[in-house]
Amino acid sequence: MMEQQDQQEQQVVAKLEIPQTTAAAAELSTADADRVFDAQNVSIYYGSFRAVTDVSISIYQNEITAFIGPSGCGKTTVLRTLNRMNDLIATARVEGDVHYRGASLYAKTVSPTAVRRRIGMVFQKPNPFPKSIYENVAYGPRINGVKGKSRLDEIVEHSLRQAALWDEVKDRLSKSGLGLSGGQAQRLCIARTLAVEPDVVLMDEPCSALDPIATGRIEDLMQEIKARYTIVIVTHNMQQATRVSDRTAFFSVLRDEKPGRADTRTGVLVEYGATAQIFGDPQDERTKAYVTGRMG
Amino acid sequence: MSATVQADPATPAGSASGLSRRRPIGDRGFQALALASGLLVLVILVLIAITMSQQSTSWFSSEGWSGIFSIDWDPAHGKFGAMAFLYGTVVVSLIAIIVAYPVSMGVALLLTEVVPRRWAQPIVYVIDLLAVVPSVVWGLWGILVLVPWLQTAIYPHVASALNGIWVLGNLFGFLNGNYVSGASFFTAGLILAIMITPIVTSLSREVMATVPVTDKEGAYALGATRWEMIRGAVWPHSQVGIIGATLLGLGRAMGETIAVALVIGASPTISSHLFTPGYAMPAVIALQFGEATVGVFRAALIGMGVLLFVLTIIVNLSARAIVGRNARRMRGA
Amino acid sequence: MAVTTNQSAVDLREPSGWRRAKNQFATGAMWFTFACMLVPLGFVLVTVVAKGASTITWQFLTNSTIPPNILPANIGGMGAAVVGTLEITGGAAVIAIPLGILGAVYLNEYGGNRPLARVLSFFSDVMTGVPSIVMGLFIFTIWVLHFGYSGLAGSFALACLMLPIVIRSSYEMLRLVPDSLREGSYALGATKARVTLTVVLPAAIGGIVSGALLAVARAAGETAPLLFTILTVEATNPNLFSGANTALSTQIWVNAQQPYAGAVARGWGAALTLIAIAFILMIVARLVTARFARYSR
């Protein structure tokens, strides 16, 4: 019986076909110098409701880290903690330490706006501003003090090229950003984020509202810009995680004493490691169940 | 690639220094400015209450509680009882909402249940046009056109038809011989009704639009006609909200000055006969302020302004309280 | 298995006569109420146009001295009142519109659910119900008694009237701007003031302008607040800040109470002018909404 289960699991795992673009577990760095984020025992509360408990995770430079797991287990909540977007929710509270390159992110002297300039975010549903394509990309640099048309032109073109959108829109930069298709709009949002030259790019299910072709283009884009940025992506799509990410963190919910309403579940980090290891040789049984169960 | 965005070259993106920057002054200044603007409303309301009460104290001190509400109004002899005006304001406003309520109800139902979306626009334009005609134009038309017409062509017939009938005769019959006046309580109420109908209709429409479609479909699915559906599904949900809308209309009617002043007849009387000239608080303030140059007379007029202020606030608060409680009940809280 | 059919006919006719009659009567009654609205509107518009059109001439609109009431309509004109209305209403708009928009920004962007914001929102609603005559009396007591009658006092009174209306309509427009726009801007490192000024307000500007225009139309037609603040005079006073002034609405008020045909004719002409101004503002507001309001209910 056990052997049969093991065999089935191995067959399923073989189908996953971890591609060669992601690093093998042995090649991933663990050096302190390469650590971008270092979260220790982080718990996040909305009022008295504990949304996420005791998360400890390190994000490394120039890697793509994926957060996976079932709905409602706090992946997006943890992501938003990394650029202090949870501050916008009045009842949100973070306990524990979050360090960004050695400095505490939630210290009293830290300015959230400065944080967000360095740690950008792309959202699930593309949200271009009701301005022209040019103005959408130029917005970030403008508010950070860049003046001068020629400089802005350079930045806009460079960002749109990085986002693989330049060729499609270079003749209509003055047209409204709202007129783009879903995939184009999302690439515009990525260009907009890259225009402020952040250090980290956080992505909250960036492809979930897009068709497979648009999804593929954005995944290619992520691989291209990985050399210059550190990327953390929340995704429901496990194949996407295996395609693009170097490390994967699997979140799930606490084993409840009382099962019941979805909004009382507390999220927890179950397992974190190289993607190849998480999908090829998961250590925790919950990870194994999730990774194989979804494919079976 | 030479274009960079760093506003501060000393702190490149890949380091954590420079994260600590206090909130810029511009950001805090803007917030303070916005807060100040918001507070202005409170400041103005408080100032209104305080300064106008101050100006009217001599009225209160010379008349006392009984004097203020007496029916004796005779400025030439120092008598400043306001009862006649209070009475007129109440009567005229009541007439206004009694007339406006069914009309507003009918048009609101028309727009939400009967007329298809595309054809609703012209009706909404009519309502908007009605709302934008200035009060003084209603008054001009009222005194020069409506009043003479009513006095010669309508009121006498109504009066002779209803004369002697129990209750209706007292309201609409003949008093003091065959005299009915075009400039009277009823005319003022009528013009007020025309003026408040747009707002009561708009508010009622909003209330009716919140009726859940599932309730309406449920009624239709049982084979109800449209009118039966309205009575069964729309009505119970909207009732309370419409009362709130009507109360808000009442508040508007009580405060309306100019049109009423021109057609009410400017005669401080208390009478149940509606075709008699009367008076109302805002009307007397507008018409007599020029002559009240000093002393208790002016204090009395300003005092009536305070009374009006308090009354309309009470009516408004009641309207909101009723609507608020209904909203909570509907949500199941 | 034998198949049995139901022999009785299925009745698919209309509901019984009585129910149908009630339904039709109800529908007819609703249309009747609409006619009740239409009739006075038509009546007043036709009258004003008929009686006022003949008085309107270029001279009427621009002549800067309002003649004594006895004189017939073709002498002099209402130019002084037109200038007065435009100046005084313009002054009120300049005061009330920026303050109103800022107040709405506070309520929607900064206030949130805090008790102060709810109190202010509540009192803003209360203030929309305060009668316009009370605003006039108020400015009389705190300004006119100390500084005398002036167009400026009239502007203050009208601004008090407009403020809660602009706050309410701007607030509704700001609420309609989706949060995703704000989040996108925050994520790029913008401060709250920047987010509001560069993303939220531009997105809501169509609706805000439209609401402001409607508030101006309302203020232009008001008479009661001006009665106590500008002291209707007969000559143009271009100086908003000192000296008594006049306006179309107050002139109509005065002329409506005159027995002289000339004065009455001038009153009709002024009424037509005032209605035209209000209508134009309303139509422009609707056009702005149709073309520029990005988010509507």
C-alpha cells in the first residue's frame, strides 16, 4: 500500500518536469550578504483576528521567490507586509521583525513612502492610471523628482523595453493607458513599477487575470529582469511556480481546533526551500499533499 | 543606459540607508488644510447658533416665553408675538408635503418601475428643469399670474362646492361672505409643493432603487401584475426611506422664503380657512426686515430666524434618524 | 405504460378584469402625476418667455442704471443687476468651491471612519438643510453690522449656502474612484497628498466640476441671502468689496411687488435672464458629466 502511494507520487512528480532555468538546490546562495529580506517570527493581525502566524523567511538577491498555497492562507498578506502596503488598512498590525538589507522595515523612523520606492508592487488586476501610456510610466519618476523631458523620455522608453511593451506602444504613447488589452495593461503596470528603479519587485498573482499567451510573456519578462531585480511572486498556479521561481514557500492554514468559517483561518508558513526540492522532494506531508494532490 | 531615477544618488536602490525620512512637510500641510476645510462646516453652524441668538436676546427679554409665542403681533405698539408666523409656516409646509407626496411617489415609481431606461431621460430632464427654476421666478409668476387666476377662476368654484360640508367647508369654504383670496395659505402651499417635488422625487427614486431585484422577481414569478408587485415588493422596502425623503422635503418647505413671501398675502392671521391671506416666519423676516431698523423689532425677526434654524435642523435630524434606523434594519443588524 | 393527458384547458388569459383594471388605473395615475409636474413647469416657462422676451434687448442687458419703477420698460435696463449677479455669484464660487473640494478630500481620503470625520460628514448634511434666509441673517450679524453692506457680504452668504452642497457632491465623486488606482500610486512611493492630487482628483474631476456648476446655478438664483447683505441699489457697482450692490434675483423681488407696468415688465425680463443663466449652467454641467465624468453610479 505504501509502495503504491510512493510510486504514484513519483509518477506525478516526474510529470512536473522541473525546467533547467531555475537553479538547482545546491547552487542557491545562503550567504547573509545576499539576503534582501529577513523576516523573523512575523505575525499579522487585522484587529483581533490573526491572519498569519509566526512566519520566518529570508528572500535572497536576484532570485525569484514564489509564495504558493491554498486560498486564504496569508500569502498576499505576507507579501504586502514586505512593502508596508498593509499600513493602508487601519486595523492591520505586524508583530515580529522584518529586516530589509539589515535595517528594520517597521522601525518608527522609517518612512513608508521611501520603502515603497525601493520595493515596488504589481497587482492582480492591472490598474493603469486614467492617463496616457507615457504619463503612466513617467508618473513614478516625476513624483520622485525627475524633471526634464529628455530624461523622462529615456526612462519611459527604457522601462517599456524592459517590460517588453515598447514595440507595441511606441507609436501611441499619448493614447490612454486604459485602452490596452489585459496583458498589455499588466506589462504597462510592470513598466511603471520598473521606471522608479526599485530594488525589489513584488507581484501579487500578476497573471491570474490574463490569458495563457499573455501569461507566458510575463513569465519570460520575469526571467529577463531577474538579473537586475529581486522578485517575490504570489501565485495559485503551481506550474508557473516551477517554471519561474528559484525558491518556493508553501503556506497553509493552521490546523484549526474548530473547523468552520473561512475568515477565521490563520495562515502559516509550512515549508520553504529551493523550488526543485519543494516540488521534487517535499519534506512536510502537507506540502506533499498540496503539491501532488492538485496534480492528481 | 544612463538614465537613472535616483533622486538621491547617495542612496542607491540596493541599500537600506535613506529609508528613514520624516513625512514631508507638503504632505502634512495638505492634510491640515483639508482638515481645516472640513471643520469650517462645524465652525459656521456653531457661529450661526451663537451670534444670531445673541442678536435676538432683547426680544426674549422683553417678551418672555409667553410673549414670544403669543398671537399678538403689532410692531407699532411693541408687541412681537410670533405664533401667527409659526402657524403659517407649519400650515403651508403641511399643505406642501400633502400635495407633493403623491406626485413625487407617482413620478418616482414611473421612473423606477414603468419606464424603460432609455426613455427615462426626458422625465429626468423635466425634474431637473423644475428644480433649477429660481425661487424668485416662481414667486414672480405666482403673484402676477397664478394668484389672480386662482382667485377668479378656481377658488370661488371650489369654495362654493365645498361650502357647508363638515371640515372641508371650514378649510375651503366661504368665510366672511363670498371672499376667497388668491394670495393665501393654500396658494403658498401649492407653490411650495411644486418647488419641493423635485427633491422628494429624486430621494424617493434612490430609495426605490435599493429594493432587491430578487424580491421583485419573486413577486412577478407568482403571477403578480406590476401594481401588485409594487405594493408587495417595492412598497415595504421603500416605505421608511420615502418618509425620510418627505421629511427632508418638509424641511425645505419650511425654510423657503421668497416664493412664499410673495403669494401668501402678508397678513398675520391664524385661521383654519386656507383661502385666507396669512404669513410665515421666513416671509415676515424678508418683508419686514427693511423696516425693522432697530431694537426689539429687529431682534424679533432675527429670533424667528433662530427658531427657523432650530426647527429645520430638528426636522432634518428626524429624517436622517428614521432613514438610518431603516437602513440598519434592512441590513439585518 | 399508458400515457394520460390532462383534458382540462390551460388558462393563460390575463388576470381577472378587476386586477387588470387596478393595474391600468395605477399606471394611468402615475402618468397623471407626471403631467402634474409638467403643467406648472410649462406654464411658468411659457409665461416668462412670453412676457420677458419682448423686454430683452441688448440695452436691457447692459444698461448700467436701473431706472425708477415708474418708467416704462424700454428705458434703462438691468445691466447693473446682471453684473451684480455674475460678480457676487462668481465671488461665492471662488470661496466655496475650493473649500468644498478640500473638505470632501478630508472626509474621503483622510477621515475614513474616525469619529471626527463622521461628525463632520453628519454636520455637512445638516448644513445642506439650513434655509438660505438663515445664511443671509447670519452674514448680516457677523459681517454687515460691522462692515456694512457689500457684494462681498453677499458672496459670503451664498458661499455658506454652496459649501455643504459642493462638499457632498465632491465626496460622492471621490468615493467612486476605485481604490486600485490609489494602491497603484502608493506602490510607486507617493505620499498621500501626491496620490490625492495627481491621481484621485484628476480621475474624479469631471463629476466634481459638474456638481460645482449645479451649486453655482443654485446660488445664482438665490434671493433671500442677498436681501440682508447687499441692499439692492439702482446703479452698477463693479466694486465687489465695498458699497451696496444689486443682483437679478433681488431686483425681481423688488419689481414683483411694484404696481407699475414698467417695473413689472423689467421684472419679467430679469426673470428670463436669470432662468437663462441657470439653464445654461445646468446644461454645461450635464455636458461635463457626459463627456468627462469617468466614474458614475
